[in-house]
Amino acid sequence: MARTIDRDARKVELAEAVWQVIIDKGISAVSVRTVAQQAGVVVGSLRHVFPTRAELLVFSAELMVQRATERVRAAPGYPSKVEHALEIVKHFLPLEPDTRAELEVNIALIAESPALPELTSIRDHAYRGLGDACLQIAEMLAGRPRDPALVRSARRLHALIDGLAIHLLIEASERDNVWAIEILQEELVRIGGTEQSVH
Amino acid sequence: MARTIDRDARKVELAEAVWQVIIDKGISAVSVRTVAQQAGVVVGSLRHVFPTRAELLVFSAELMVQRATERVRAAPGYPSKVEHALEIVKHFLPLEPDTRAELEVNIALIAESPALPELTSIRDHAYRGLGDACLQIAEMLAGRPRDPALVRSARRLHALIDGLAIHLLIEASERDNVWAIEILQEELVRIGGTEQSVH
DNA sequence: GAGACTCTAGCACGCTCGTGCTAGATTCGT
DNA sequence: ACGAATCTAGCACGAGCGTGCTAGAGTCTC
């Protein structure tokens, strides 16, 4: 029926369809057929863009990581160091539908990595990316370059973020995310030093 | 060709086969056929004990939760409060092959809960159980009954445990788990020590 | 207009899946 | 010894899976 579609746009559409299927029916429901149906195309069209299932999944995972990276990079600056850090860190929590989807996809990646070795490197890349971000935040807050104590603080922050993310995902029904943010804010203040008081 | 096998023992064997398949090939490789093969029985025998796939998975998940609970309950007592708490908390981290398997199964549960609604209640039960354990540990360490500040400390500890668990799972190749335990120990000391209630 | 290219549509193959079903082997209760 | 209960073994069915393949519709280039 058509020709010269925007190939990249189509890829993005299909990747988003993958995410939606993961959210709705779980990772093991992701097949070329379910994804094509979700995207409103026939299997042949999907396979014209992604010849194999593995390519579809790899692209979907990479796009997710890329989206998250861009979103963090585009975070607005704030005068207060702690506020700025909190604004960045909030993007790692499943507070919005899209960030929630990202986390579900991320968990699906971890869960399926034994089956799809291609995905482990993407998972590791995302993991290290978040770890580096935590380290940079810690450096900014403490106002000094990294040292062993700061590395540990960053690791602790990283663990806290991932743990809270899971808890927010599980306690989806409840509306109050405030406690999680408060815990994080407290942690950021603690890294920043003794002087700064909680707002 | 036998009769009157120990039905419960067989169920446990099959559940352990489920875990092994999850670890080796991921959650979506779990089928009655793969599990039966892993357990060294034919599909008919498996289905004699677990008529449907859902029953197999539900039992496997419940057994995992039960095992973890028992393991924590059986943890030896220590004179020092912090040491005692640390000994309990260590059981929640993937430091040994079996606890590692438990975490992988747990993640698989979260990842597949959209597809298998029966599993969400088990997942929630496990989640609340760990949350309660953290609260009890916090009460013991602080030496006072729960109050809002202590509840928050417990939630923070809970998040830290889950986050560190994931990190240990991902950084499987590296042998040093020391940093994670040190971070936890620090947190336990902090709960037990002077409580600066950040409001 | 004609041919080349791109994309859609879908058939077909061999595989695995969950599950209903039967038949045979083994052991128990009597 | 014999029927009954229990367990093993496996066939069969319909469904869904990934993927190779062809046919045709649409659009671009010349």
C-alpha cells in the first residue's frame, strides 16, 4: 500500500509496541505476532524492518536505554545542588507511565538474560550508566573528586534508587510516592555534607 | 514403575527443577516439558502431580518464599544486636547459590506477573514479609517500638537490601561482596545508634 | 510509460507449547 | 491371589511460535 516509510520512525513504533506488550502481558508474551498486532501491522511488515526476533528485542532495549539517558541529560538545572540532584534521580524512579514502562522492560531484561545473551551487554551498559550517574551526583554534592568513601556513597545511592524503584513498582496501586522521594532527598543531603538542611 | 512415591518430596523435586530451568534458560523457557526433563521424569508423571502449568509455578513460587522464611527463622543468634541483624539480612542477599536462585526466581515472578495473575499475590506476600522483617530488625536495633521515623528507617533498609541484591546479581562475576555487606552494616549501625530524626 | 525498488500481505514449514486422554506397569489392601 | 489404587509412559490435538518464501501493490527514477 505504501512506500518509503520513515524506517527509523517505524522502528521506534515497533519498539514501543514491544514495551506495551511487556507491560500488558509479560515478557514471554513478546512474539513477532503479538508485537505486530500491537503496532497494527502485519508480521511481514515487521519482519521487513526487523528480520529476526532478536533484532527486535535488542533495538527495543537499546532505545529504552537511550531514551532514559536523554531524559536525564535534558533535566533542568536548579540552583540548589540537592534539588538538582533530586530532579535527576527522580527520573530513575517509576513515577510516570513511561519511566514505569522502562523499569518493567529493564526487569524483563534481567529476567530473560539467560535466554538472550545479546541482551546482557545492554543490561550491563544500563547498569554501569546508572552507577556512573550516581557517582557524578555524589561528586557534585560533596564538591570533591571521587575517593573511596565517595565511591561507597555513590554505590549506596545507586542501590537505594534501584530498591525504591522496585518498591514503587510493586506498590503501584498506592498514590503516595512521597516517602520514597523523601528517603532519597535525605540520602542526597547526607552525601552533600553536614551543613545543608532539609528544605 | 513404582507406586506410592512421596508426593511432597516429588513436588519439591519438581519445584527445584523449575528454579534450575529459570536460572539456566530464563523464565520463558519454563514449560512442562523442560521442567520434566530437568527433573528426569516424563511429562505424564509431572502432570500427575501438577495437572496444570499454573499449579506447578504457583507451588514453586510458594516453596521459594517458604524456604527463605525458614532460613531466616533458623538464623543463629548473636550477642551483638548489629551482628545478629546482619546475619539475618545477609540471607536476603544473593551470596550463595540457593539465595541467588531465589532472587532470580523472584525477579522472574515480577517480570511475569502480568501474564500470571496468580503469582502477584505470592510476590506481594514475599514483599510484605521482607518489609515486616526489616521493621522488626529496626525495632530491635533501635530498642523501641515502631514510630514514623523508625518505619521510614525500615523502608530505607528494605530498599537498600533489594537494591544491593540486584547489584550483586548483576555483578556476578566479581568475587567481592564485601562492599555490599559493609554498606548494610553501616546502615544497621545507623539505625541502632542515635536517631537523628530528619523530619 | 517502463522498469526498479520498497513495502505489504500472507502462506508454509517444522517446531514447541499446554493439556486431554488412554494403556500398561507396579504395589497395596484384603 | 486378586481387584483397586497409584504412578509411568506417551500419543494426539489445536494453538502459537520463528522464520523462509513468494506474490502483489504502491511509488520512485529514468
